[in-house]
Amino acid sequence: MARPSRSARRHLFQALWALGTNAFLVGFARGTIYSGRLKALCVPGLNCYSCPGALGSCPLGALQATLGSYEFQLPLYISGFLMLVGTVLGRFVCGFLCPFGMVQELLYRIPFPKKWRSFPADPLLRYLKYFILVVFVLVLPFCLTDLIGQGYPWFCKLLCPAGTLEGGIPLLLSNETLRSAVGLLFAWKIGFFAVLLLLSMAIFRPFCRYLCPLGAIYAFLSPLALLHYERSDGCNGCGICSTVCPMAANPKHNPNPRECIRCGACLSACPQQALTVRFGFLTPSSLSDDAPHNSKFPEN
Amino acid sequence: MTKLRILQKGVLFGGLTCLLAGLWRGEGAIVLTKAVRICLECIGIG
């Protein structure tokens, strides 16, 4: 029996991880959420803790909760968690451990009149996720507080599609009390979510590319990640790796660009098998062509 | 390359230190308290 392709293995891993971290299935039936102590731990990807099945916490939600609390303004626990995960795994989290990333990939498989790999505004739009990170995740929860000094999770409240898909929709379907409280905010979130669903059929992972603040954090740390790609001297510069990259990340120039989600498409496509996965501290083979090997911080 | 490796190790060590310090001062309880209640903002109600 032929071994499943790299892509098939990755999709299977994504599905198993999503199921494993959202295994409180009775919550979907009862319209409640898991309330055990496991929820003090964060999962690395975007996974709403109000998902009925969620066993762990969303790092973005936890970050905003700590920033907005009146006991602690400096979120050491979550900052440390993100620094560790980002430096160990980088955007491998996006490619393998994020349920919402998996949903977008499934949607992209749906036939659509036109599929875009990139377009003129694409490079500039990639910076939008950093803006969302700073304003909605960091500044607003810290600065906009109520009378007792409590802030709100503004990214979760206004933008997060994972909250809508994983939390809002299943809870409202099974919980009549919550259903009676639906208003304009939910209408906004559903509309935003619907637009993202549509975009996901035309563009590979649009939320991850342009809007995800968690992706922004991991993208920032990704050049330091222990889990990274290396390019051997066997590379002949054909550029097939950049052609097949679904994130339009241009691995020909840099084997570890910030937009790379470690999907492995370039590894599978390289005719010279010049790209390999490595876990360890960076070597000269991990860096871009333009980076001196003694070495500057690698840029995308 | 040496500087990059130092940066890698520094961020790893800093991350681990922050994580442990945060747990030590009780931030895990904040996360748990938030996570075990339905977040009305997250689901589009609050």
C-alpha cells in the first residue's frame, strides 16, 4: 500500500489535533462548555475557549483577558507561552495545529470561478494582521476599561471568526437562553464570518494571510524557530518551490519566510529534494540568499 | 550566525522564564476563570 502523501498526512494530523483539543463532545449536545482545570492551559492555535468541545484556552483570548484584568496588566504567562511556542515551532502551528486554518483549507478545495495565489495589494495587506494585533489584541483591552478597570477582548468581540464558528454557532443552536440574547453584534460577526468563508474559496487562507493576530505573532518569531527548513547546495534555483507555495511565501529567496506555514508543499515539489526539515538551532542553510551568514536577522 | 543563535536561546529562555513567572504569580487562575465561563463577547452576544 502506497504511503499517504505529505499533504494527506498533514491534513490527517490537523483533523486529529482539532478533534483531540475539542473532545468535550457532550458540550455540543448540552449547549455548555467544558469547565475543567485543563482550561488553564493554552492550545497553540486559534481555538475559541467558548467552543463547547474546547479542552484548552485560546492564547489570544487569554492574552486579552490578562491584559484587561485589574490584577495583572503584564501577561507574563501568555507572553511566555507565545514566545516559547513561536521560537520552537514558529508557524508550524498555523500549518498543523490551528483548527480554523484547517477550515479555510477545506473551503479552498471548493470549486470557485477564480482562485488567486496573489494580487497587487497582497504584500501590503500582509501587514494588516500586525495592525490588528497591536490595536485589537494589545492596546484596546489594556486601555479601554470599565469603571472597575476591567478591559474587554476586542479582537474576540469584533473580529474573531473562530469564536463565531466554534463558539457562537454551536452554542446558539443548542442553547435557547443564549439564542434569545442575539442582537446586532452577532449579525456583524456572522456577516464578517460569511465574507471570510467566501474569500476562503478564492484565496488560500485569507484570514491567516491578512487578519490573524496569532499568525502575526508566530510570523514575527518564525525566523527564529527551531523547527525550520534548510536548503542544500543541490538547489539549482528553478523556483518550483515558489510556484507551488500556497501562501505565496517565495521560499526560493528564503527557505524560512515569515509567511510560511510549514505545509511542506515546496519540500514535496522540489525536483532536487534540496529542501529538508530540521529541528535545531539555525545554520547558514536556513537563511535567505541575501542574508550574510554571520548573520543578520533573516527577512522575508 | 552566532548572534542569531544567541537571540534564539535568549527568546527561548525568556519565554520559559515569563511562563513560569506568570504561573507563579497566579495568571493561570485568570485564564482559567475566563475560560470556564461562556465568553459572551467571543460568541457575539456581549
